[in-house]
Amino acid sequence: VSLSGIFGNYRSCHEFDQWETHQTVIKHKKGLISKKQVCEYLKRRDLMAGLPEMDSANFNRHYLDILADEYPEAKFICLIRDCYSWLDSYISYFMEPEHDAIQSREIGNGFPFDLPRGSLKEREELVNNFHKYIDTLLSFWAYSYKDIFEKLPHGRSLIVKTQEISGKVDEIASFVGISPESLIKENSHLNKSKRNIHILHTLDYSFLKVKFDTHCSGLMDEYFPDYSLKGYLDHTT
């Protein structure tokens, strides 16, 4: 959302044709359609979106290798968020009451992991028994980024920490070859959750430490060496 907002002065879109794109990804993963058919769909999607200059979508990661091959002039910006604030933010967003309809619509729409969903009452299971679901979420965080970093084309990619977007506007502009003044800096932190449950404060520290170390330590040591679970918990108290 933030990247799309920053590029608001350009032909920028966020998760365009979400449903159909997810269905294409699902069919491909099930072996129901070929890679060639995925390529054909992505080219149609580009045309339907008006050949966007900034195509911002989480689901682009599913076919990142195809995009890199089919669009040799394209450049790629990947936002990475630390696992602590990502998990807190995801749960808070997931639990917003007005997202009842969204959760129902997401079923069968490429939902990346199996969590309680539907009405807010049904989703309260996630908060009440979060210890049962934390492995699913953290393994998704780690796997997704590792997969993305393996597929990002060398020399055409920029990795930016989510919390540093506003301070990286000049670097982003230089990377894609445009004027920094053409980007909308004030749009660098959109889509914030309206409330924060602070789910990490509800579980035992030792339990959390083992979970985060098991799933996330490699990437966290590389990209966020100064971050720690204790530091995050102290900061969000």
C-alpha cells in the first residue's frame, strides 16, 4: 500500500485484479495450468491495469521469477519488515471488526496459511489460543522472504526496511531513475492498523524467544542485527 502511495503521481496500482491473480496462482501450483498460461495471464493483467509503472502487490512474490524473465527492463523493490512488528501488526489487522466480510471473501483466495477466520467471534480463537498458531505465522514469514530473496534478479532489485521507507525516498527514486520530488513522501506509511492488540505481550517470554529464534534468527541477524524480542517488547509496553 505504501509503495503504491509513494508512486501516486505515476500509473500505480495496488493488488490489481486480486481474486483472479490468486486463482491463477492456485491453479498453477495445483498443476492445472502451465507456466506459459501464467505468463499469458500476467500480460493480460498488465494491459487491464493500463500497463502500470508501479505494480505493488504482495502476491507478486508467487511468480517473481516469471516477472524477472518476462520483463527484463523491470526493477524490483522488496519491503522487509522485522518479524516482531510484522506479527503484531498482522494479528491486529486480522482482528479488526470491520474485516468480517474480508475474511469470508479470502476463503479460497490464496490465503497463505490456515488460521481461524470468518466472523470476529470465530477469529477470537486466534488471540485466545495464539500459542497454537505462532509456528504457522513465523514459518510463513521466514519462508516467504527466503523465497523472494532467491528469486530477486541481481542488479535490478532494491531491499528496503518497511520502517525506513520515508527515509529512503531519494534512494528509491535514484534506483528507478526518477526525480525524488515526483514521489509522495507523506504516503510512506499507509494502511496502518486502527488498533493494536499487542499479541506478543500475552505470551511467556521464554516461549516466544524459542519460537522466534527457531524460525526467524537467520534473516533477523542479517537484516535487523540490532533488533531483539526484549527490545521490541520493552518499546511497545
